[in-house]
Amino acid sequence: MIAIEGLDEAIIGTGIRSSDSEVLVYDADAAQEVLLYLGYGENALPYFLESLNVDGLGDKAPIFIYLDNNLAKNDSFNHDGRPKLRIVH
């Protein structure tokens, strides 16, 4: 797996890409906060990743996700305790 030096605090786990390659998954908001702390400007994450040529890594590239912290934890269960499906986007 490929890690981006300096963004360790933003790692939330691993994921599988279409080629069955396991890659690191980063919280994009946390990564942006780290970049702000390091002196990068607002919304610097896309430009930072572009400067590292992350897209050039193909299926080995880490995944960055934006978490929806407004989703209620109990929202994904029916009242009888069974999980249910829902559309989030």
C-alpha cells in the first residue's frame, strides 16, 4: 500500500479498488485540516494530490472520502433491529 507522508492522522482504514488492490482510505476533511496546519491554503487537498501525481498511481492510489457526520447512527436500522438499505446520495 502507498501512504502519503504527513497525512497519517487522516487515515481511516483500507479499501479495495476494482482490481482487488487494497489501498489506504483517507478522510478528506481531516487531510485538508492537516494541510492547513502545515501552511497550505483553503481547499488545497486536490492541488496537493495533483502535485504528487496520485492519479498516476492508478489502482494503487489511495482513496479519499468525505464523511457525512450528519447521518444518525440509528438511522440505518429498522425498529425491529434489522438493517435496512437507504440512498445517501
